[in-house]
Amino acid sequence: MRTSHIRFAFVIAVASGCLLGVWAAEEDVTSPTKRAEALAQAKALLATKEAPAAVKDPFHSETFGEALAANGPKTGATTTAAAAPSGPRSNRDLLQAIAAGLKPSGFFVLSGEPTLVFGQKRVKAGGVLTIHFEGADYTLEIVSIERPNFTLRLNREEFTRPIK
């Protein structure tokens, strides 16, 4: 248990003991020596214990860690820092990034008009879709919907992606 949890439990135990002592009748109160013994036992049980020694990872041997440290990351591998964009993105790049994560859950034709389904929302061509992406809300317009793909518009940029 963490030290803060132990202290909290100790405070609760002492507070409840105090409250019980106040409410109890005079003949129900234990002797001061018994109370001192009980408090000493509670303190011993709630005392912080040393953390166990570091346990070896059963899934990776020491040689695996040594080989990984010696070889470093693979060449050509991208890191998360390298994959993150630096500076502001153009509307085209932003639209492509949003569209990559936008996957409609269904497609059907209703009254002759193709319709895309995104969760609970149905959107026809000309409709709008509000997306929360990287901490900001963006309103995308569905320009057209065809069998194999659909076209999105953000500001003046358009991007076509497959439905599936």
C-alpha cells in the first residue's frame, strides 16, 4: 500500500475510535492501557514497509535488453517525435490527416440519395460533419458520395478517400 493510503487508514481508524469513545457509555470505555496497546498494534500494522526488490521482467531476458541497447532503433524506423508535425499544417495536410482516421460505419442509398453512417449520425452529400481532432473541432462538408469513395471539404480543400 502507498504511504498516503496507510496514513489515511490510520487517520480513519483513530477518528472512528475517538468517535466511538465519545458516544460510548462510561462503563463501555476500555482502560487506557488496553487502548494504548490497540493503538500500538494499529501503528505496527499500518507502518510503512520497504518496497520489494526490483523483480526481473519475465518476458525479456537480460540479453534482449543488452542487444536492444547495443543495436539501437532500426534504421528507417520513425519515432513519435519525428512523426509529429513541426509547425502549422496546411489545410490539405490537415484534411488528409482527419480523413485517414475517419471511417464510416455504413453506406446505403435512401430515396435515391447515397448516405454515409458515422456511428449514430447519417450524412448525405452536401451535409456537414463536426470532427474533434488534435484538441480542436473541425466542420467537414461531405461534397459527394459514390459507391467506392466519398469526398470531404475543409475550408477550400477537398480530399477523396475510399469508403472502406
